Amino acid sequence: MLLEVRRSSRVRYAEVRALKEAAFRRAYARFEEAELRLATPRAQAFADFVREQEWWLDTYAIFRALRERFGGQSWTEWPAPLRDRHEDAIVDARHQLAGEVRYRQYLQWVAHEQWTSARRAGHGVALFGDLPFMVALDSADVWARQDEFRLDASLGVPPLSAVVMGVLTATFGGVIRDVLAHEPSVLLQRELYVSPALAGAATFVLLQLVGAPTVPAGIAGFVVALFIRAGAILWKWSLPGFGGPVDADG
């Protein structure tokens, strides 16, 4: 399967994940046999990492172990005692899934070691992770601190707002540019350049206001914009203008 994945013209995510998981499992089995059982220095380094990072790693590892047990289901679908983090249920799960918990801790240790090596190899170049402004509902953070999050919150804006804001910022950003450059605005040119986008957005908005479903309304708006722009290119449609056609370099 590895050769097939490498030869593919696209990323085959499911196969890549399966191959990586298989490799990780084999690496951990080898680590258990050759390092943990013999109490080697690497085994001690792993134990030190688990102890030092216990404040977050402990919860993360049991969360991932439980998620694996339930076939990738969101924690909101788990049995109530585990979903609601009843102490006796968590203790039992830690005992039953001890091997899987340790495996998840091992993966984080390997990632930490690689990240530390990358920092050293940077020779003074600062490397840091990003800071998320929204935490996924199906995460160890939310599962562990359910009372600190709004579980009904979502990220994004409705399609209607997105289309209106997108067209306004794109179109009138060009208008501002033209004003600052002391050039005639593209909105006042005879060539149908900006007008198709406005017409398409207007079509979408009107259909949404009369209760049309989002997807058909979006398709209709796209078709309107495409049709008008195609007419401008193929059949030289234009507006009764305030000026001449748009400059080829404008």
C-alpha cells in the first residue's frame, strides 16, 4: 500500500493515516520491549516527560484512549459516566486502557523530542506554535473543562452575511484604491468587470430574503455573475458608461 500511496497524484489521507498509525504502533512496541522493560536512559527520559507534563498529558492521553475505544466517536456520544467524567468511571478506564494511555503519552514524547531537536538545530531562530482562538468541541480541553466552555458556540458567519461582506470588501476595496490613485473607479467603467459580482451577490441576497435554500441561491448567483461576465468578454456587453473602457493595464 505504501508504494501505491507514494505513486498517487493526490494525497490519499485515509491510507496515509493508516500507514502512519501502523508505523507508530510498531515503534511503540519496539520501545516497550527494548527500552521500558530494560529501564534504559530513554525509558527514564520518557518517564520524566510524563511526570513533568502530567498537568495536561494525563487528561489528553486518557481522552485519546477513550476515543480509540469508541471508534472515534465524539466524547458527547460516550456513555454518560465517561462523558460527564465521573471519577470512578475515569479510574476504571485508566486501569483498563493503561497500555493505550501509555502509547498516547509515548507519541507526545516523541513529538516533544523532535520539536526540541528542531529548536536546537535552528541556531537561534525562534520557533513557536500558534495560539488558537477557538477550541474544537471534540477535544480533551473541552471534555476536561466542560463548565468553562460554551458547548453551543460555533465559528463563522451565515452564508448571507459572508457573501455580502465578501462582495463589499472586494468591490469597494477596489473603489478605495482607485480614489486614492486618482483614477476613475472600475464601478464607473463601461466594461462589465465589477458589475457581474454585484449582480450575482444581489441575486443571492434576494433569493435568500424570499426564503430560497442557501445552495440553490448560491448557484443562481454564481450563474448570473458568470453569464454577465461571459457576455462582456464574448459579446462585448457594456454599460452606458461614465467613461471609456477599462485600460488593459488598469
